[in-house]
Amino acid sequence: MRTYGYTDTLDAEHYARALRADIRDGLTRTPKSTAPTWFYDARGSELFEEITQLKEYPLWRAELGLFQLHALDIAERTRARSLVELGSGSSTKTKLILEALGPAGLHYVPVDVSEDALHQAGAQLAQEYPGLVLHALRADFTAPLILPELPSDEPRLLAFIGSTLGNFRRPARVPFLRRLRSIMRPEDFLLLGADLVKDTEEMIAAYDDGEGVTAAFDKNLLYVLNRELDADFAPDAFEHRAVWNSEEQHIEMRLRSLAAQDVEIRRLGLTVHFDRDEEWITERSAKFTTDGLRAELAAAGLKIDQMWTDPDADFAVVLAAAP
């Protein structure tokens, strides 16, 4: 049996093309706003790993704790023999699900836009679980997804964890969930992680820690744009802020310009003006209520089979299926 496969659905220019389009569009609108995708070069990924270990950032630990408690429940309820993980990254938490499902003969499809992340995680998993049938898929999961061939007579589990759903704006979430529903069969399940609305100060602290790690992560975007687009952002000319938008129910990470300034983005042939104190939204991270989650899943044609929350009801892991 072949135990490792790799499919790349993205052309060599995908990252550069998407970056140019988003930065041109985002920095010429009011207010300025760009996707959080561009934080994650090698340095950005290192900084995010540091963030997950900060005392102010309980999301990562809460989800890990729920998987430790309920991985066997998930395995028993789904009986899945294929696991497809969207935005897999390092696949750290996924190991708990793999082990609960029984990795011998299990088909695992990590989906990510990062070729390096897929190969690094794939090599490690192949070594740790020699019986795992692994097929890495480099793809943009925000677009229609074409999965590799999987056993047709066994249940599949789609996993979208880490509250990554919160990076979608509210009008885009239900269409995205509908696309996932469209590739699910009646016996399949969706595993979803979602950060819940909690005390405002606690939510803000998770995105503006006392050690300044999140600020460095936010400003790393400027270094990425300087390198990739031949821009001349001065990181010291911006400061990081985190703001709770109560109307939209999301945290906004922002970079505030400390002075009136013009920035050249030479590969776009673009000059961007910032007023003093003008703020650029670099990330929106939605927080959910349990009723809101039920409503959005129902609108996408999905029904919650089981929902687990941590003791403080700050984070939820949801198992959903077609009704």
C-alpha cells in the first residue's frame, strides 16, 4: 500500500499573485484592511508558536484540552477512516485525533497552502505512524476543494480547528461552510473549533500580550511586504493595537501610523499615504456564541451532533453532520 502521496493544485505564482491583489485592494480602501495570511513567513510562524504558549492566549490550550478529553468520543461517534484537515500547519493537535481513530490504515489528508509545512509535518507523521496512509494536498481551501481519492465505503471526518473559521467575515462564513457541506456524504462529519465570546479585556489581552509577542507578530507583516513587494515600511513608524468590535463580534488587530507618512510599494507601482493615527486592520478574528454557531451551521445545511466546551465556556469543539 502506498503510504505517502502529494498533490499540488496551486501554480508557482499563486502566493505572489494573491499577495499583490490583496495588498493593492486592501491598502487603497478606507479603512485599510488586509488578510492575515501574510503574517506567516518563517519568522511569523515562529512568533505565532510563541503566542500559543502565552498565558494571555488560552485558545490553543483550551482546544488541546478538549481534544485530550474527547478524542475518543469523536472517534466513536464518527468511526472515520479518512481524516481531511483544512489549514493543517504542523498538525500538532491532530495527533490526538489520529491516535483515537487508530492510525494503522487511516487515510490522512492535510490541506495547506504552505508546501514546506506540508512536507515537514508529513515527514514527521510518516515516521511516528508508519501505518498511516498520508496524502498531502497543497490547496487554497477557501476555493472549491477537490480531494484525492479516498475509500468510498467508509466515513470521513473533515477537521477545521484552531478557530480558523473566525478569520472569515460574517457574510463569507456560511458560503464557506456550504462548500464543505457539498463535499460531505451522509455518513461524514465536520469537526470545528470555535473561540467563544468572553470578557472583553480577556479577549483583547489574547491579541495584545504584555511581552509584546503579538505586536512583533503584527509588525512582521511589514517585513514581509518590504521583502516580497520591495516596499519601504518603517516598522518603528507603526504601533500595534487590538480592539474589540462589539457590533461585528470580532477582535481587530490594527497597525496605527505614528505620523503622517507615504510608503512606496515598488512592485505594485503604488504609493500609500497614511495619516497620523490612521489605523490599518491586519486581522479580524471572530468570536462566537453557541447559538450563533448553531444558526450558521444550520444555514449551511449542517446540524450539530455534539458540542463540547471547556469549563469556563470560553472555547467550543463542535461535531456536525448533514441532518
